[in-house]
Amino acid sequence: MQRFISLVLFLIISHQSIAQLNDVAGTDSTFTKEISKIEISAYLDFYYGNTFNNQNETVPYFVSSNSNNEFNVNLAIVDFKYASKGIRLKFTPGFGTYMNANYANEPTTLKHLLEASMGIRLSQKRDIWLDAGILNSPYTNETAISRDHLMYTRSLAPENVPYYLSGVKLTIPLSGKTTFYTYLINGWQQIKDNNSGKSIGTQIEYKPNPKHTLNWNTYIGDERSTFAPQYRTRYFSDIFYIYNPEGKLSLTSCIYLGNQQKLSGSTTSNHYWWQANAIARYKLTDRLAISGRVEYFDDPEYLIISPLSDSAPEFSVLSESISISYKVHDNAMFRVEGRYFGATDNIFTSNNNQPSSNMFWMVSNLTMWF
């Protein structure tokens, strides 16, 4: 680790003939701008969160910013990018509690790879690309990079879909406003494959102008594994919309539905989960903004969410959140956010470790990047 940090510092302070420094672009693994030199950027997300009404070391059902009553680093990354006329390369190692929680099932040498991909341009005229490696996921309207979103914490929606994919991606522009992507991947957020089958994902992105983005994603894959031997094909689809992300008033909303097939004897049955959310942000000044979110998540059979106990009742939660953001510098942001979760059953725990149907979560955060 010490050698890695020393190498990064050396590259950062080296002469501009070696590298250029840019804002971090952790959400963009399909950049097409030609880069004559290596671009290096960095991002650090430091936070403190407390759920008050339970004594868990981590916030249940979350992988992002999930330490409870503890100052910690959610995500620290260094982003390396290079692109010429026909190739591109992206390497983004990551560290922090997000990586610990979200990559827990991956082999040791892969636990710190937020992204690691390389691409080849197949058609100069049509700008068709083939990328391979560990790729950023297209699913839902939020990623691991909190700076790019209207709220600090992630909705339940992105916390329970793949944050990353391992495989290949084909990018085909259909027009100046519409792009089609297709993925051949190991599975549902898997670098190390759980079975011998491969999964397919698709994405259609429609951007009529910078103020509007409409996106539709799908996923089909066999999810059987040693952890869930009864699982068979999973079907998933999400649609999200983003309005005016840099404007005074910004809005985004995401809905999705999943179907997990299970084998029982010789019979295959269908089991569902779904969610819907809406987020709005209003900029009071150029630096000060207030945001709000409402969401509903329903996974009655714990198909996606891991229960706190074997006897956990149905997971059905309505949540409301409010956040205040202040840009303390062009490259730094401070946020305070409060979230309330109300469930139909006792799926949380209280201070005395008793079952509870609600949870309140307060989080403060400082993010810096260059």
C-alpha cells in the first residue's frame, strides 16, 4: 500500500509532459475524447453517520457510507485514463468502506478495482466501441460517486443492483441523440463468476439535449450458485429519467422490476421485487442547495436484499430523505442528510437490540476531488 501511494504522489507532482490532471470521471467509462497523455484525477469521500436507534456497527441493507457512529472513508479513488484515435484505457483503484462492503465476495486481488477496462474503436465513421474488463454499471440513476448526484447517500435502488460488471460492452450510436449498449458479462455484479453461464445486459440512452436523459436497461442471466442453488434465470428492467442535472431545479426518478425464477423439484416459479423513487434538488445560491427524496422498495422474499436474520419478515419500506449541500470550494462539497425508513414489519433493530419497524439515519460528508 505504501509503495502504491508513493507512486501515485510521484505521478501527480511529475512534469506535465508525463501526465495531465483532470476532474475525476468515475461515472464515465466510455469517454471518447482523445487524450494525448495520461490523465490522472482523484476523489475522496469522507463521512460520519449514525442511525441512533440501533447498535449495529454498519447501517443495515446498505453498502455505501454504511459505517455507524464512526468517522470513515466511504470511497477514495485515483483515476487513470488514456485514449488515442483507436483505443482507450481506464484504471480506477478504490478504497474505503464502500469497497469493503460491495466487493466482499470478490477474490483478494480484485477487491480494490472500481474500474479496469480497455476499449477498441471498431468503426471510426460510426464511433462503435468494444470495451472489456471491469466496467461501470448502467443500472439506475445513481453510481458510487456521490458528488455526481442530487443527494449524498444512495437510494435503495442502486444499493440493490450491480454497481459494477465484468465482461465486454459494445457501444453503438444509433443517432446523435440515442446510443445503444449491449453487455456480455459474468453475472449480477460478479468479477469471479458464480456459475458457468454468462449474462446479457442492454442499455438504450436517449439524450435530446443536455437537460434531459432517458435511459432503459435490461438484464437476463442464470443466477444459480452454491449460495442459491435453487435460483435460475433472473430478468430485470429499469427506466430512469434525469432533468437539468446542472440547473437551478434538478429532478430524477427511477423505477424497476425484477423477476427471479426458482426451481422447486421439477417446477420453476416466478418471484418478484420492485422499487420506485423520485429526487429533486433546488439551488438556493450557486453554492447552497437543498434536496429531497421519496422512495418505496418491496422485496417480500428477500430475493436481492440480505435479511438481518433467518426469521426476518417481509421487506417493504417507504423512505423519505432531506439533504443540504454546500460547495465550500470549486473542488469540495459538504453535505448533511437525514433519512427516515418506515417498514410494514420489524425489519430493523432498536437500541436495546429489539425488532423495530423504523430507522432514522443522519449522515454528514465532505467530498474533495481534482
